[in-house]
Amino acid sequence: MKLFWCPKTRAVRAVWMLEELGVPYERVLIDIRDVQAKANPAFRAASPMGKVPALEDGATRIWDSGAICAYLADQNPGAHLAPAVGHPDRGRYLQWLMYTNSVIEPAMAEKLSKAPVSTVAHGWGSYELMLDTLRAGLAGGPWILGERFSAADVMLGTACHFLRQFKMLESDPVVFPYVDRCAARPAFQRAMALEVLP
Ligand SMILES: N[C@@H](CCC(=O)N[C@@H](CS)C(=O)NCC(=O)O)C(=O)O
């Protein structure tokens, strides 16, 4: 299994997920700031948009961090990083697994670019609505599904880490302790240790 990756990008999500699973994988560095590196045919076959992370697993190619985390969790049921199909938590898991890329990230982009807010028309609501909903979801803790850590926490945990890193939150009684819990996980620490150019 190959992970096309670059430090200091959303690829850290896939690295953290793979480290949680403890499965063997090869990291292939694609420097996204280098036009020639991005033209690498094997990379473009795995990532038509030229974005990282991208995963190649046999004939399977996936180029979205959320889809990669969902795929890896389902491919490795023994790791218990996703409630199985039919489990009562499956729906809640899917909801939160997708929240990062469908709600948090667009809301962050809206805020950073000072784009006009349209809570009703925009699928992500607004930055404030995104945060309030996230805080309410995390209130039960320690993880988004309660006691059970899952791939949804890999997605949300990295998004919350970025919110703190980009100083989009001054301090937060729910989000910051959640990031701290994520950061205490050995797999998160291994992923962060790889956040440098080789
Ligand atoms: N929705 C995608 C977004 C991936 C993405 O935008 N990656 C950025 C780095 S964080 C990238 O590869 N940018 C390079 C480019 O677009 O040229 C995901 O979550 O995997």
C-alpha cells in the first residue's frame, strides 16, 4: 500500500490513521510546491486533482483524506476504528467522519477568506454554527462516539488541531482538551514526527 504524502498538509490524517492501524505502508513524498513532482504519473493516477493525501492499494485509488480514513477503517475491521455496518453507532460515525471535509473545512475557508456568510444557503452553515455543533458533539467525550475512538476522531482531531494551529480559536474549553487527548495518542505522535521533509 502506497501513500502519496507531503509534510504539513492534510496528508497527516492518512499517516495518523495508518499509524493507528499499525499496517505496513510506503510513504511516497510528493512536494506539492514542486510542479514537476506533482506531474509524477503514478501520483496523478492515484490523485487526478494532484492533491495529497492519495492512497494506492492494489487497484484501489483514493484521493480524499476522509475517504481514505473510511476505507482503511473498513478494510481493517479488527482494529475497531469504525462501527460495523448495522451497529447502532454506524450512522453517527458516518455523520462525524464526513463533518470535517463537508462542514469544518468550508467554514474555515469562509472565515479565512472573509467570504459572505449565508447560513441557510451554504451547506456548512457558518463558522459559528460549525463550531457550536462540533462543541455539542464533543461534549459527551472523550471521543466523538463517547468512549470509543474511531476514524472520525482522526478526521475531527486533525481539523481541531489545525483550528488551534492556525489560531482560529483563542482558547476553547471543549476543542482544546480534545486536541490534547488526540495529541496524547502514540500514533498521533508518530504521525507528527513524520511532518518533516526527509
Ligand atoms: N479534500 C481533500 C483536500 C486535499 C488537499 O487540498 N490537499 C492539499 C494540501 S493540504 C494539496 O494537495 N494541495 C496541492 C494542490 O492543490 O496543488 C482531502 O481532504 O484530502
